[in-house]
Amino acid sequence: MSATLKRTYSTRAASKPAPPSSPPSGLTSPPSPSLKRKRPLTDRPPEANTPTKKLRRALGTSSSKSKASDKAAKTKQPKLTQLHFSLDTPVLRTCPLCDLSYTRGAPDDEALHKAHCARVQRGLEWGKEEEREVSRAGVEELESNIKLKNGTRGRIICFRPDVGGKIGAKLNILLETIRLALSSPPLSPAVLQRCKIYLFLLSSPGITATREKIVGCVVAQRISTAMAIARVSEPSATTTSTPPSSQTQADSTTSSQPSTATPSSSQSTNPSSPATNLLPVDSSTNLYVHPARLPTPLGIPRLFVSSAHRRLGIASRLLSAAAATFILGCPLDPARGEVAFTQPTGMGKAVLEAWGRGGVRIYEEEQDMH
């Protein structure tokens, strides 16, 4: 009996189907024309062999790049602004509240005007930092618990202008504010050496006693001579008979007149005398002075009260305190011509006439003190 063999492996040839045992018959039907074999890859033209998907990807990337470049060009394009000349609107503007002229549209000028206008209207702060330096700076309180016309209360302090620290810095800001408000030149160091500063500190309702406001300031200066103010009827009587060259003659008389000159009232009786030629101080307010220089101990180069606190008697209080304490043990009387102002403004002239009772004089700020 023959043993049966079991095959445990196979070849590629074995995997192929076995050929038919008999030749194909002619009776079999040919393959249908619908079942066509694919053309070989080598028979196709090279243009047809390019994959269409890759072509679509390439076109897609180029279009996205162009869109991105268009978006970048649109974002980089600056925004245009229509510019035109405004001939009706002036660039230089004068504030009706603080009377300061500034350039509209200039950031520095507008910032300066904003800070200055707030100080002119409401004053400057006087707080705890300044109070800590009062004893060290030699600040003296002259009057306290002063009641004003509107019911508010304040006090008057006095100190020398050469103080440092917080008080010195606050004084510099105050003097700069006064200079801009009065359109006056700054006080020279030589003038400040002979000055005293008088401040009115107002306690506002709802604010503690250590938080006050500087609402008034008087700068008092030691002087030697001043000129008497002419009466209202004198300018019209003398200007008609004064020749054009009298102004030069009056100037030379003023510069050569000694400090011990006699009062101008005795000289005004002679119209032909050169001393009767009046010197104009402010023609808009009809303010004239006699050229004769008279001995005067006290001068007021600066007087300032914040606009929100005027007509309350603050200026009169400060001037009275300066006249009473400027020279120790020697109170001065403005009615007797012992106090002088330097080129007062329109409002300053009203204070000068009301407080001085007709005796206040006018002096030159930078006069010789020898």
C-alpha cells in the first residue's frame, strides 16, 4: 500500500489557476465590447500622465498667496485725512477766564493754559507737606480766623522769599502764575532779596484744617522813593499846555531829582514849571503821576487774588497786614503816602484808590536802592 504525501508548502506557480485541460472552443462567445481593457501608462501622452490633484493644489497655494499679499497691501495703506484751511477761526486764542493767550492745537500750550487757568480761578493748594516746614522756614502767622464777606474763614501768613523745600517750590509756582496773570516780567533776585511774601490761606468747607488754598498774595518790597498820583482833573489841564518835547525834559528831571524832593502839590501851582509835566502810567485808566520823587518806605510790586474769591476783602486784608508788619514796630499809613504800587492794572487801581484813600504812590520796580 502506497503512502499518501501531504504538501506543506506552495509556490507562486501553484497559486496561479491551472490551464484548462482542453483547448478553448470556438463556440464560446467573445468578450463584450463594453468591457475594455485600460491603456497602458506608457501608451498615454505625457500631458495626460500628470496628476490632476497636484495641479489643483499648486493653483490653490498661488491664489492664497495673492490674497494674503492683497490684504497686507490694504492694511499697510495709511488712512488719509482731508485737510483744509480755516481762515475764519484764529489759531491764537485768549481765554476769557484767565486772560492767557495760547496756541490752539499745540499740546504744550493747551496743557499750560489748563493748569494756569485752574490756579487763577481757584488758587493753589496748601497742605500737610507745607505745614511740616512752617517752623523750619520761619513762617509767621499774622492773623487767624479771619471772617470774609461770604462767611468763609482764613488766615494770613508771612515769610521770606528765600525759603526752600516744599514752601519754596510752591512759592515759585505762585509767582509764575502771578506773572502770567498780570503779564508782568519776573521779579529779579535783587528785588526778591528786599521782599516779604504775604499769603491768605482759605479753609474751604468740607476740607480739613490742614488742607487750605492760597487765594491771595501780596509781595512787599523795601523802597526809597515813589511818585505821587495826579488828580483826575490834572491830566486834561496840563496836557493841553505841554509841548511835545516836555516828555524828554520830564524824564531828565525825574532821573536827576534827589530822593528828598518836595511834594508835587506845591509845584503844581506853577503850570510853566517842568515839574508839572505829568508822566503817564496807564492812559487807558487815566493814571498819571508827578515826576517828583518822594520818600516812601514800602512798595507793592505784586498783588494777586484768585478770580473766584475776589470782592471779599482779601486784598485789603493782605495790604493792611503788610503795612502794619513790614517794618517791625513801625506801622505804615497809605493815606500819608507811605505805601506805593508799581504800575497797577485796572483792578489794581480800584484797590489802590479804595484802600489807599488817595495817598498811595507809584514807583519803579528796579529803582536804585543806594
